[in-house]
Amino acid sequence: MPPRLVAALLIGLLAVVQAQLWFGRGSVGNVAELQRKLDDQKARNAIAVQANERLAAEVRDLQEGLEMVEEKARLELGMVKPNEVLVQVAK
């Protein structure tokens, strides 16, 4: 094989590889766009996690708040649930 043909073949292969790098799937521009989308999604996920944590804290507060109200009603007002017997011990 003549050296010029080998050189031309190698230059052609190099051109194909460079074209893939700059314009094909997985190109520099495509990777940069995907990275930007990933960063945006991570930011949205962080906001959603904070919102979920706030909601979970609110649910806990409501649950504990109801328990506290129930306990106060039992101790201070002597309230009982249906089919329940209340026994108070005086100190």
C-alpha cells in the first residue's frame, strides 16, 4: 500500500473521529447541554426535598398536637373515648 494512501486513510479516519466529537451523539455540545439539564434537575430535586421535609414536619406536629390535645382533655377535663373506662388516682 502506498504511503500516500495510508496517510490519506489515516487523515480520513481522523476527520471522522473529529466529526463525531464535535457534531455526533456524545459531542462536546451535547454533553454540555445534558450537564446543564442535570444541574437544573438536581436543583429542582433539592427544592422538592425541602418541601417534603417541611410537610413531614407539619404532619408530625399535627399528630403530636392531637395527642397533646387528647392528653390535656383526659387529664384536665376527664374526657374518655367511647367504651373506655377512666380510672384516676389522686395524689
